[in-house]
Amino acid sequence: MIVFEGINKTGKTTIAEKLSGVVKFPIVRVVNVSQNKGLAPLVKSIEQLGSPTNDFYEDMVIMEFINQTGFKSVILDRSLPSSVAYRFYKNRKVISSDILNWWFTSLKANNGLYVWVDSSWEQVHSRGLKQGWMENHGEYLDLHRVFFTLYELAKNMKVNCVKIYNESGTKIEDCVDQIMNQLVKK
């Protein structure tokens, strides 16, 4: 299991897609409307009921599925750490440390690899301009601090981790090689 985390527009999905072609693992993203347009009306119905989508509960269900089935040949394009980061960023709500500890313990028990894809403010800002994403440097810094803290937590819990710094000019193949080298190390 390989989990990609990081701020929007850092290149997670692009790297995950390239890596998927190498390791032949499917990419899973919780309720990904952009990849499955047929889900859009269902997601809207769920949200109208007051239940959020792409939230940490769904991430817990996926991890528990992996725990119970042993199906580890998968790439998760975001999971619980992103839910935690964006929940905190949007409304300053913090989830219980027990949930994070359970998730990271499960990732470690499943021999998972935690990949933090990072990029500079300038890179994230320029990639997100068309969507109106990441309008100011302060937003970036807030989110970056949360993702950094989650990465450090994973390292402190002895989860296999790698940080990929994806800037303009970075070759995706080099990012994939860095991930593959980390997989071989464990």
C-alpha cells in the first residue's frame, strides 16, 4: 500500500499515475467525482442529507477494509491525513489523536509507504490559479505546517515515509524512482 499526501496542486495524482504503471497497483481516491462523473448526483444527495463526503470516516472504512482483507496492492491518492489537514484548515477542527494513531499504526502494520509530495508556494499557486486555488501565501503556510506535522508524526511512529519535492522541472520519473528506492529499502 502506498499513500500519497500533500497540498492540492503538488503533483500527487500525476506521480501516482506514473507509479501505478510501474507497480501495477490501482489508484483509489475516496468518492472521486472527477474520475467517475456518475457519482456526482449521489454525492450531492449525500451532502444534502448533511453528511460530508471525502471525510475521515470514509478513509477509516478503506483502511479497515485493507486491515480485514489484506488487500495491500493499492495506491491511495489521499487518505485520512488529507482529511485531517483540510478539516483543520477549513474550520480549525482537530480530530482525536486516537484516530490518527490507529490509522498510522494500520499503515505500518500493512507495510505501507507514506509519500508526502511537497512543492513551493510559487509552484502550488501557479498550478492552481485557473481554479482559484491557494490565493495567498498564508493559506499555503497553514496547510504546509499541518502536512509537515503529519509527516513527522508518521516518521515518529516508524512508518515507512518518503518526502518528494516536486518543482517545475522535476521529472516525474525521478519522483517514481525515489519512491521505488524507498520501497526497496523496507
